[in-house]
Amino acid sequence: VFILIFFVEVPVVYGDDVDTYYQSIDPTARDDVLKAQLHDLINPHDVLSYDDIWTAFKSVDKFLPGYPCNENLTFIPDVYSAYCWEPEKLTTGGECGNYKKEGDCYNREHLWPKSWFGGFDNGENAQTDLFELWPSDGYVNGLRGDLPLGDVIVSSISYNSTNKSLIGKCVEDSNSKCFEPSSVFKGDFARSYFYLATAYWNEWSCCDTEGVNGSDIKTWMENSLRVWHLNDPVDDNERARNNEIYSNWQHNRNPFIDHPEWVDQISNF
């Protein structure tokens, strides 16, 4: 089922509750001082089970670009394809499941690959963090694997998904492959990486990969993510998703959605 276009108003809540959440943060702080303050604030959260994620997706991901994608408003889009999904266990068109092609099923994508922090059991609660987990087409997720995020050389594209997610040689390093998400998700993914690098700062003892070393994002990928953050700024959908995770699930927030200016105040993630 491909995405149809419907229109709904996205409710975004601002107010004293958000201001109160950040009352321990010095808004003039910079670099590791600011990062440490934010880590202490956002790392503690209500930890979900992996099964809870399926249930959370039903409400959290109504705030993804592309929703509503079906006349049945319980259906949700995903971040790697243009398909629309029924959030139930189905042979086709729902939660994975087996897949052979795009559109077969969707699964729980660890945006920061879990192999990068040493596997599911070594995530220090990142493995079920809703700022880390996103609904994704199972087939495209399998193709992405643990490829780092980055811009792709157009002439090298080896896969182009139905929502224009790309796999190909990295612009930053043509000897390596990258996964380039659809433009509508680039800023969202960048801010998720900044959240993860802050929330789990010094929490992971593994791993040194193409894109990260422990909780530190390598400079070449961080540079790309900073550009994505600027070119795809925070919108009402992203703010509403942040509010939903905070209010009804984890009771923590992504500070780089609420205060995107803090990205520039931290020189090294």
C-alpha cells in the first residue's frame, strides 16, 4: 500500500512544563559542560521493553512525515520507504515478519546500529529508547545494515528506495558505503544522533566503527549531520513526536528539538 495524502492538524504543546524540564540547564554553557548537564537530565528515563516499542509506534509515529497515509488512521508510515503499515502482526503489510522486497513488513530500526554499542544487551537502555528506534521497511533496513549515515555520490547509487533513501559510496569517503535518508528525515536523524551521543555519553565501551567510536560521532559523519540539522530544521511534527515520547512513554526529551541552537554550543559530539 503506497502513501495517500490526507491532512490533519498536528497538535504541538508548549508551556511551563517544557521550561521546567530544562531548569537545571545553564543555557549559556558550552561544549562538555553543556553536554554533561544535558546527559544528567536526559539519560534517566522510563525504560520500555522491546515489545513495548510496537505499541509505542502506534501513537508516537503518527507524527512522522507522511501521516496520515491511509483512510484508516491507525496505519502509520515508516522512515525508509513510502509504504503505509497496519501496526499488527500480519503476513504482509504489518509488523515483521519475513521480507523479500519493499512493502512486505516493517520493523524496529536502531538508527544508531546496535552493533555499534556492542549488541542489544550492551545498549545501557538505548536498545529500547524511542529516540533511537524508528519504524522502517524491513527490506530497506536489512540493506542498510550498519552502514553509516552520510551523503551518497549520485553516480554510485546502488539502491534507491520508494521514499528516496539511498545507498552508495560516501561523498566524504568514496571507499566506503553510506546510507542517505530521505531529505524529510535528515534533520530528524541528525538530532537523534546528537541526542544519543549526549544521553549515552561515556555509557558505551564499544565500538570503534566507520561512523562512531563508543558514544562519540566521528568528525566526517558529524559534519554531515550538522549540515542536515541546519538544512532540515525542527518542524511541528518533530516537536509533537518529542512531546508524545515525553508525556506518555519515556518522560524525557530530545533537547536538540526543543533547543536546536544548543547543537552549535557543543563543538564535538
